Amino acid sequence: MHIKKKTVLFFSILFLAFATLVSANEAIIKTDNLNIRTGPGTNFEKIGQVHSDEVYPILQEQEGWVEIELTEGTGWVTDEYINISSNKDSKGANQSDMEPVTEKTITIQHDNTQLRDGPSTSYEIIDFANEGTKFNVLSESNEWYEIANDDVTGYVLKQLIKKEESTSFNGMNNKTIVIDAGHGGRDVGAIGATGTHEKDFAFKTTQELKQELTALGANVVLTRKNDEFISLGSRTSLPNILDTDAFISIHYNSFPEMPNVTGIGAYFYDDQNEKLAKDVLQGIAKETGARNRGATFGDFHVIRQTFKPSILVELGFISNPEKEQLLQTNAYQKKLVTGLVNGLNEYFANK
């Protein structure tokens, strides 16, 4: 069947016009190395990647996928790792929509936070601000701040500079928390899709978590401080002889027979530790967007023989090639740690 070129052109223009009209939302990327595809599904070709805190206009949504507007062309990303921000004024927003603000400052929460020359993603990016940079707030709307310091004046999406929930309640102060980095030395643990070792992932997470908890006033004790083999008996005796408030054994999963499996899980031995497992798991899932596989009973030596509040967490499947790559990024590790801290805060706040 033949269709006249003019008819095709008419419908193409109509589609583009419609897409522009319905583009009221924006996608805020929640993770690094998120694949962009040519269509709404993993069977479509990869054409690039987007990263944490980048913001893109949404053209349409379809069965768990969104089409986003790129610098050149468009592409599709899964909605599992994005936040959708309503921005009904994205095409018509201007500086006159902003309300003046007096004596207010903000601190940037993430590296490479986009600053624009107007309160919408339709405006050009003029600079990138790094974590910890402080700005004076000149004006604000429902979703945007106009900010300035000695170096630059621009606009930033409010959602990008929200403070982490872990600062809302400091339940870590004076708590003794023992962190067990799973495996070590000759015991490499699970093997990742590209030959990576679970022991290295666990150690990286443990170091990040120790740093964060110590900053919040906790007394942090590690079962292993480097890449060494530690017996199960030594791992459990340490929290038992201390006045331990929580013991967390850090692990990663692998299921090579099904490389597409994803998700996080937690295990407890005594029923009294079920709340700790659920709170921590929920905190991680909320922060990372990872699939929550649930908290359940587990007959593991490190939690069976630890007589203080104790759990074992599985923070992702390194047998999944995409997740393995993601789990190695500093940005995602920080999200995991933030989720762990938020979960511990929830546990201590309602204990």
C-alpha cells in the first residue's frame, strides 16, 4: 500500500506537535550508567547512557518505559531508575514566575548538579555544581530555585538539592554498630558476570558505610579491615563481646543461570530481628529504586551465632551484567549506604 508523502509529513508534524503538548513531565535520573534504548524494552538496541541527577523532558510513557528528549534525538529508559517531576510550565516558564527570597542558602547534594539559565529544562545548562557547594537563594517557584554565589548565578531544580533523609534524625549517635564485610582473602564469595568477586563489593560498601556512620557519631567496628580471610567464629565473637546495637553482614548475590535476575534482600535468624531487616531493606529500596525481594528467615552462621541484633543483607546480583557495572560506581554505592543509614535510623527511632 502506498501513502502520499504529504500525508506522511502531515502525521509526522501532528505527532511532534502532540508530543510537545503532552511533555509536561521531566525525568530525573536516579542512577549512573542507565542505558538508553531505541524503543521501550530491553530487546531494543542500546544507543547511550544517562547518569545520576541529569534531567530530561519526557515525551511519552509506555509500559514501564519513558521516551526522553536528548541533546540530539530521543531515546527510551526504564522508569525503574528515574523520578518523574511534574513541570506543566516547562515550555512557558520564565523568571517572572519566581518569588523573591531573603536570607536563605542551600548546599548542593551531588556532584555535577545542573544549573540552567532559566527555571525549566527548556533553558540551557550554564554550569555544573559540585557536592558541598553553597549558594544564596535569590528567588524560588514551586520546583525551582534561582541561586547565586561569587562564581555563577543560575537556576536549579529543587528536587536535586533535597537533603538526604539520614540527616533528619541522628539515631546513630553513640550506637555501636559492627559491620561484617562478607568473605575475604582466599574466600572470594560469589563471582560476577565479568569475573568480579563478591568480597571486593562487600568491602567497598563496608568502607563507605563505616565513613558515613562514623560521621554521624556511631562507634563502628569492622570484622575485617582489609582483604583477609576471617573465620566465621571470629566474625560472630566480636559483636558478642561488645555492647553491640546492630550487626550487619554485607553480601552480594549471584545466579549465573539467570543473569537477568535483580533485587536486594535481607535475612534474620531470630524473629526479634525481623524489624531491623525490614527497616534496612526498605531504606535501601527507597533510595536506590532496586527491587525489594523481602526480608526472610535465614540460617546463616553469622546471624545464628550473633546474640545481638543482627541481619545479613544481599545488596544486588553481580551475575547480572548491567547491575554488576552499576554496583561498581561510586554514585550507586553512596545510594546503597544512604539507604542502609536511613533504614538504621528508622529502626533506632522506633525501637
